[in-house]
Amino acid sequence: MNWTWFHKLGSPKWFYQTSGRWLPWLAVATLLLIGVGLVWGLAFAPADYQQGNSFRIIYIHVPAAMLAQSCYLMLAVAGVVGLVWKMKLADVALQCAAPIGAWMTVIALMTGAIWGKPTWGAWWVWDARLTSMLILLFLYFGVIALGQAISNRDSSAKACAVLAIVGVINIPIIKYSVDWWNTLHQGATFKLTEKPAMPAEMWLPLLLMTLGFYCFFACVLIMRMRLEVLKREARSSWVKAEVQAATEREL
């Protein structure tokens, strides 16, 4: 089997030159999906028969929570790739994605608290889903702190990769906590394998918002990675050529 394509993905030069073409499309998709989904969900979707209009925070809470978990899975995959195949771009992706995932976790916890107050009568309960999401935030903080505390880049990459891989065990706990334990948190809003319990006019804008959040994540991650690649490869001839070409275009 030819693995040339796989190693090509790990090339900082190839990534930088290719990702620049992805950004405009991702930015447009982000604006369209989030714009349409937000207006549809907040203004036109019908109110929930039990929770009324308070359920509308779902259009921020659910995409943020899903993205927070997916981002950590990406960290673990990047950690495995970095440890096994020694790809420099894997550590770049891990370090750049961790702060985004942490912010998504914060948004999920904050919107969950706002949603929980009218629904449960409390801003916070030590529910299995909430507690495991809080642990996820601490894991993100740990990855970020390790990356900044260890000055040697190779040692930092290995430490962050190991923590990301070990911490991934928390993801199935988050996902299945509502099934394994008796919790206040409701089950999955929609599943790919089952017909949604909500009417289409309620779950379609949620789907658009979820896709928009993932496009936003990809857009921000690529921008952060491109900047980090330039920093790490500053002495490379191809970076100097890119800088010179950009200068000439501005002139």
C-alpha cells in the first residue's frame, strides 16, 4: 500500500500552501450555516411544549458540547500520529486545537447552567454528564499547561500527546453517562441511527448550527495552525519564499 499521501498530509509546507485555499470556503460556510441556523432556531422554530422558549439555548449548547468532545478526540488522534509517525504537524494540530476545545467546553458548561436554572431550578448540579464535562475542561487545561510549561519542543509534544491519549477515556463517559447512571441531564438530542424525536422545524436549525460550529472550528484551527507553522519553520527556505511572495503582492 502506498502511504505517500499520508506523509504528505504531515508536511508543513504542503499544509500551509493547501490550507490557504480552504479558508475562504470554510469562512463562507460558517457564516451561512450559523447565520441561517441561528435566525431559524431563535426566531422561527416553535417553542417546546414543556420548556417553552428556554429550550432555544439548545442551538448553542448542543453544538458547543459536541464540538468540545470531537475536538478532544482529534487531540488524541493527533497524539497517536505524533508518537507513532513522528509527524511535526500532528503536534501543531494538537497544540492549536486545545484552546479552541477548551473554549467550546466553557461555552457548553455556561449555556448548560443557563438552561439548567429554569429547567432544574439550579445553575449547577453534580450530575454525571456535567461533572464529566468539567473534567474535560480540566484535561484541556492540562494539555495547554503542559505545552507551555515544557520548553523542549519534543518533550512537550510527547507529554501533551500522552495526556491527550489517556484523557480520551473521558469521552465515552460523557457520551454514555446518561445511560449508565440515573442523571438529570436529558439523553441525546438526535442520533444518526435514529429518527429525531423533535419535529423537523426544530432539529433542522440545530443540524445547521452543528455543521456551522464544525466549519468555524476548522476555520479557526487552520488559521492558528498556519501561524504556528510559520513560527516553527521560520528558518526554512519555503517560508522565506512565502514571505517574499506575500511582500511582492502587497507592493
